[in-house]
Amino acid sequence: MAAFLLRAWLVVALVAVGCGRNPIEGDWEIDRDDNSRGVLLAVDAAEIGTLGFESHAVELPGSKIGVRYIVEDGVVRVVRDDGRGEHRVELLSDGRIRVELPIGVTAVYRRP
């Protein structure tokens, strides 16, 4: 019986790992209630009020950038395929994310 339970637990663990997905995948919008006025002005000027994290790309209004993701404990590193660095995305406890943007500011986004 113990061997059966151990095998069952291993199967469940492997399925959970195999089905794990990128926690930031999907669409996001700037959280206008939790960013400073300066951050909002910079985001609006750069036209990055919305972000879309796809399996191998980040979609911004008017462009798409190839990336790969490194998922760590509470953080996702978004590494650009074009060699122009990486951006840190912190997972917040309330389901939002804090993103280091390429314009030199950090902003909080939420699901639309």
C-alpha cells in the first residue's frame, strides 16, 4: 500500500511540474491606482499601458519582442532574444505584478 501511495504521489508531482505554466502569461494593464503620477506619465508616453506575455514573446502595442522566461521563486526574468538584456517581473501576493520596464521605471500591472 505504501509503495502504491508513493507512486501515486510521484505521478501527481510530475503532472503538476509538467503542467506548470508561466505565471505572468496573458494580458496585463497598468494599475492606475498603484503607480506614481511620474510612472503613469512615462508609461503613457511610451505607450506601454498594456503588456501581453505570450509563450515566446512579449506583445506591446505595435510590436512583439521574442523572449524566454526564467521562472524563479516569486520572480520571472524575461530575457530578450535580441540580446538587449532582461527585465525582472515580481509576482505580488494580490495577483498583480511589478515590472522593470525598458524605459527605466518600475510599474505595477494587473489583469484587465
